[in-house]
Amino acid sequence: MKITEQALEKAYVIVLSGQLDSDTSRKLEDVLCPRMEASQDVVVDMCDVAYVSSAGLRIFLKAAKIARAASHRLVLAGLAPQVKEVFDISGFTNIFRIAPDVPAALRTLG
């Protein structure tokens, strides 16, 4: 899992690349959760993520709880069909704002 970060005018963008599983989820947790506490709006670009396990889903759920408690917003962008299917099956598409790409995610934030 490769993680890069970029501060934009409207939001903080975290770009993920690779697989998000039990071996890599801790790395995401160490970046995403503190960022959710510190930044009002965060977009996670997942266009280069081919796989998300339950360990990865747990990190997103934790980040969503942090965002909600801090009145911050989290938008996921660019989910590949196989990743979106995991989010659909787990019910996570009802929890998260999901956009087709980063520009669309930024537009949802206003």
C-alpha cells in the first residue's frame, strides 16, 4: 500500500495505491485517523486500490466515526467495481459519501 497526501484549497486528499488488507490497514489508520481529526474535509482517492478486506473497512469505519464526532466530512473517490461491490455488500455505501473521482468529490464538499 502506497499512501500520498496533498493539501488542496477545498480539502485534504489522501491517495491510496495497492491492496488494503490486514497487512496494510495499520499504515492507513496511522495516516487517515489523525487527518480526520485535524482536517475539516478529507477525500480518499481509491482509484488505484484493487482490493479492500474487512481490516480496511474497519479503518474507514473508524475514520467515519472520528469525522462525525468532529463535524468533519469524509468522501471516498474512485472506487473500482470490485471494491465498490465490497462496500455495497457490507452496507458501507450507505455510510459514506462516494464520488466517481476526486473532482466530483471536491464538488460534493462545495
